[in-house]
Amino acid sequence: METINDDCWLEIINYLNLEDQLSLYKATNGFSNRVSSNVIYSWKHQLNFTLDEHAYEKFEEMPELLDVFLSNINDTMQGLELQWVTLKFLYRWKNYTFPNMKTLEYTVDDCDIDCDSEVIGIMTELFPGLHSLKSDGTFYCGALPKWTQLRKLDLSEWSPDYNTYRSDSPEEIAKCMLMEELLLPDGIWDFNLHHDLMTMPKLHTLAIELKIDFILAEMLEKRGKDVHTIVFNDCIWEFSIPTLQKLRNLRQLTLLDNDGFTSEELRDLIVDLKQLEQIDLVDFQIWSSETELWQTVACCPSLKILNISGMQLYENFFEFGRRVMEKTLNNRSHDLTLHCHNTGANENLIRQYFKHPRLKLSFEPLKLHDVDTEMLQMHLNPLLPP
């Protein structure tokens, strides 16, 4: 082992998972201190760690190694994922703080599912400068203001508990004054919270599972003018056209898998969105014919990009006459780019029929904002600059 140089050892160590690194340290410490020193060097220069049940078991077998591990990563670690962590294991971290920790993702073991407030309390002490937090499952919002540097909070897997004996304190979310990105689940139905979210000065991205029209209407009454992009994943049909038309400065509308939304509703919506430049209609069949496509384009003179990715254009979709297409495009003052990625086997018909000086075709996919099913995501101009 002594014939292997340090660079080679670091290559080997970085290839191993954490449990194997711990075993290597245990096996070589005192026998080949150069190897164990290289393990420690690797830990100090690794910015992100993932710990799971196997790592916890390893630390249980060799409890003295936890102090070695933590004392060598506490000043340098920036990101951590704890999978099914126990309260008992977290208690063993309390002698340390991690001042450079920025990103934390965790799930709590089922045996400690009711100890969410205690779990969060420990984490605020361990990771005081956190910028990004994701919790899968139980969560207690009461400690959130202690994270004064928090920019991103992902609670999309959270199930709020409003029973008589305890409160998850969701109103504390709106007190995070530096918050920029927020993901919230269904079940946060408190109207005052939704109102307060719209007063958060730095917020620029909000993803929320929301199915109540009047709440969205009130949110958009307050901040609709600031929303420049909105994404609906199989949920736009939950809301009325008058509510959606409050998005008066909208630039990009993305509809993912919204089969409950009709072409007539789409036209009714976009006819009053005078700033709209891009529409993404992804993975659903909203038009039965080519005429409906061009009728939609005609309703939106400001439109520059129409993306119909995943919409299958069968042979009977196309029309032999070009009158509707030509009239629509002749009336436009600027070009339209039509993205037809993954639209079936009739690319030749698209190229044959969709020809016009004002029309540009693309068969490349567009990178879109990602949002879970039954959620909407809005992107806003913040009240205060970042």
C-alpha cells in the first residue's frame, strides 16, 4: 500500500462510497497513517455528502468515527442529504456547527415522525447559515425565522397538520424576508398566508398545489401584474378565465398535460394577454384540426414562440387548403417560431404544409420550467431586486 502515491489513493478514495471510506479509514488508521490521512483529506475537500441508513449503521458499529468524520467536514461542507435520519443520530451532531452549509435535504425516520419541531430545532443550530432547504414529509415551520439567510424552501412533500393539539405554523413562511423560491403543497388553505406570500419582497418563484379559484384570484389581484411566466401541470382547468386574465403582463404560458382545458378556453384566455410572447402546450391534444391551431395564433398578435411538444399531429390534422394559415400569418407584424418536437411520424407533412415567410419551424426540444403534477408555478418580478 505504501507504494501507491497520494494522487492514486485520492482517486481510489473518491471512487468509494462513504461506508467504504469509513471502513478504509478504520482499517488503515495506525497501520498506514498516510492512507487514513488521505481519507480525511478527501472528506475535507468534498463539499456535498449523502447519508443513508447504511451510513448510520456504519457509525453505530464504529461510533468513534463519527467525531472524526464530523470534525473534518464541519468547516467545509456546503451540501447535505440525510435520508430517513433519526433524532438520536442528530443529537450526536450537537457538538458541532457547520457555518458554510448552504443546502440541506432530508427525510425523518418513521419512528420520529412526530418530533418534527425538535428535528428542525437541532438543524437550525447545526446549520445556521442555510440558503436552501427541502423536507420530504413532516415539517414544523415555527423555527423558519431562525434561518435568516434562507433563499429557497421546498415543502412540496409536506402534509400540514392543523389538529387541535399542535400547529405547524405555516404563517411563519412569509416571515422569511430573503426567500426567493418557494414550493408548497396542497392543504395550506389559510387565506391570510396566501395573501402574505404576495408581500414577500424577494420572492421570484412560487410553486404551489392550489385548487381554489378565489384564492388564486386574490393572489393575482395583488401581484398578477408582476407575473411574467406561469406553468400549469394538469391544473389550469381548476381556475376561471377571469381569474387567469389577471395575468395581464404575462410573457410565457406553459400548459403541461392539461387535457381538461379546451381550445376555446385557451383562445378566451390569451385574447386579453397583450404581452404574451410564448405558449407551450406539452403532452396533450388541445386541437382536433390545423384550423384550430391558426385560430389560436390569430388571437395572440404578440406571440413569438408556439411550442407543441408531445402533441401528436396525425395525417387528418392537416388541411389541403392554406387559406386559414396564410391569412393568420399575413396579418402578423413579426415572425412566429413553431416548435414541433415529438409530434409523431408526420414531420414531412409539417414541412410540406407549414410554409410561410412569417413562419419558422423547429423540431428541437425547448428547455422548460419543471413542476410536479397538479401544481402551478409562477415566476414574478420581485418587489425588491435580488
